[in-house]
Amino acid sequence: MSPARAAAFAALRRLRGSNAHLDDSVAALPELSSLSVADRGLANELINGTVKRRDSIDAVLSTYTKAPLKSADPDVRDALRLAAFQLLFLDRVPAYAAVDDSVTLATGRSRRAGGFVNAVLRRLAADGRARLAGLAEGDDARSWAAGLSYPLWLVKRLRTDLGDEAALRLLEAGNAAPERCLRANRLRGGLPAARLAMAAEGFKTQGVDGLPDALLYQGPPLERSGVFRDGLVTPQSRGSQIAATIAAGGVAGPGGSVLDLCAAPGAKTSQLAALLPGAAVTAVEVDEARVGELRANLARLGAGGVSVVHSDALDLSPDFDGAFDSVLLDAPCSGLGTLASRADLRWRRQAADVPRLARLQTRLLARATATVKPGGALTYAVCTVTCAETLGVVEPLLAGGGWAADDLGATWPGLAHPASGGFLLVLPPDGGSSGFFIARLRRARPELDRRPQGAAEG
């Protein structure tokens, strides 16, 4: 039995039984802790790929079984899916190895189960890819859903909101391994110190154009490294780094006051502290457990001067009103820009979540506006790409008057939103693995020179 396949099967069983959420962090998968680097990489690929490709796998498997796949023993079903992912989507894995190991796993349930798995997988190995191609043939939404393994509602929404070309690229990127991106911490020596320490621990790194603190990396799990523990680096996607950079740019001069709403786990908060060393940074988080996580991350990253407030952003103290030069609202969202790094998100998210979250985002944005000084900036960011949660939230605010949008597209022309170039739309794969929408809104200053009442119109 391959150690990687045994560990992947054990992880799939635990995740199924506990209803735990799956992200791309190997550190979150204890079943992989004792594996070699090579086996750990394969096991992680098997787990995430099997979860992502679940519906495509099940559609093909169902063509070889008389009874519905959902009626099979859950362990047998996991063994089938694990092998089917390798047979359908991986070219470097020998078919006999994938089949034999899954037969062994199923035989642990019963000899009959092992025979069933063996029969199904040997037929799938012979012509499974042709059957998948047949299911995916065509350009309609159902064909895309079957071939790319996404819920039908999600395919339809993304095609409507982004157009077919951008939607296809985003969906394909969601099935690929996520980019491993981090931010070198200026508060702990910055990029030179981070690259030197990472090289000493066996990491390979590469810079990112336009993001001076960003590094793409390869190597062991970052969260278990000394460079992470010592706060020299923190995992942070390109889109997230761009959002905090834009919020920091909302402060016109040295010093100033900055508010980060919905701040946990603190990557952007600590980035604001690093980019604005003279500013007073306040971070607000509603979840008590995540407040502890936020404080721990800020301490690890040397941003202990940040003021952390445990509060609902919708129920802030009046003391916050008109108090900040720059406010960052990275609002709760559907997360559809993070499909690559959150393998099970596509199956957890529902169509009704998008309008529900858009209503919450509108309320949060309205409360955030009151905290901005005249002439100050409010950066709205979400790691999703739906029109309802992006343009549908910020455009009504602008239409109401008193606010104007900074032209972010002029500074970041490659990321300008195709429908409204003053905003940014970071899309995979060109913008990394995570999609982001970012807008920076500027509060109007009160008129300084008012004409006397009754003055004639000129």
C-alpha cells in the first residue's frame, strides 16, 4: 500500500465524518504529518483533486454501476473516487497502482467490496477518459459542469457575470493546484531576510512583478517552518496583498489613522502596520475565537502596536465615526475567487448565498462609510467575482452622492475591471490563484467656500 494513498484515504474518511472544511494547507491534514516530502505532495494532490472533481468522478463511475453510487458504503465510495481521480486526471500514476491500492482499501470492508471495486476500476481504466469526454462534450452549462466538476448554478452565474472566456479560465484554474504565495514581513527584516532564511530551510522562491514583498515558493509546509514561526513571512495571496496596498495608499501623508474591519486572521492588518509604520492601526473582529487568532498573528509578525477591538462591524461605537483617514472593509463573501485553495467550497456554497451575502456587504459598507474622515478613503475588497457582491454593492453608494471612486485602473492597468476601469478585478490564473474585487472610494470634503445665501447664479 502506497503511504500517500493510505494517508489520502484516511484524510477523506475523517473529512467526511467530521464535516470539516478543506483548504490547501498541508498543516491542516494531520494524516500527512509523517510522510516524506514526495509522498506528502502526492497525498495532498489526491485529497484536493478527489474533492474538487467529485461530480465528474461520480458521473463517470455511475456509468459502470447498476445501483446509484450514493447507495454504496461510504468507505467503498471513497476508495472508488480516490482511484478514479488518478485514472481520469493524472498521467504519471500507473493505472495498476491506483487500482490495486483502492482494491486493498475496499477489501478492508469486505472481500465482496474489494471485488466490486476491482471490477469497476478496471473497466474505468480502459475507457473512463472517453466517457468523461462524452459527458463534457458541448458548450452548454451542463457540459461545463460535468467536465469541470462544478455545480450547474455556479457555472451559469460565472458565465453570466464574467463572460465565457474569463469564466472558463477561472473554472479551469480552480481545478489546478493553488499558487503558493507569501508576503515577506517588513517588520522582521523584509524581503532580503526572508529569502535568505527560506533558502537555508530548503525553500525555492521567486519574486512577483508589481508586489515588492510577495514571493512564490516551493518546499515543505510553510506553517511548520522556522521562517514562519519567527514571523519573517506569512501566507498571503496576490489579491490580498494588493487590497492592503491600496488601503495603505488611502493615507495621504505620514502618520494617520487606519481601520481594518472584519480583520481576522490578520494578514492584511499586519501588512498595513508594515506599510504605514507611523500610523495608528485599529483592527475589528466579531468572532471571539478569531480575535485570539488575530492577536497571535499580529504578535508573531511584530505588529503588536495594532489596537484590536472585539466588536461587530455593524455595531461599532459612535467613537469610530469620522475618525479614520483610511478604512479597509474586506467583507464576508461567497469566496468564489478562492476555488483553487478551498477544494470543497464549490460544494458547500449555494446559489442563495450570493444575494444573501450581497445584502450583508451593503450593510457593512454603509456602516463603514460613517467611520471615514472627510477626504478619507474607504477600500472595499472581496475575494469573489460575482456582480452582485462587487459592482452591485459599491455602485449604489457612489450613485447616492458624497463619494467618488479613485481610479485604481490607472495605477494597476492590467487589473482594471472590464466593466468599470476605476475598480480592480483580479482573476485567476493571470492574477494568481485567488480572485479579488477591489474599489477605493473617497469621501467628499465639505465645501470650504460657500456663497452667501441668496447669491445670484453665475
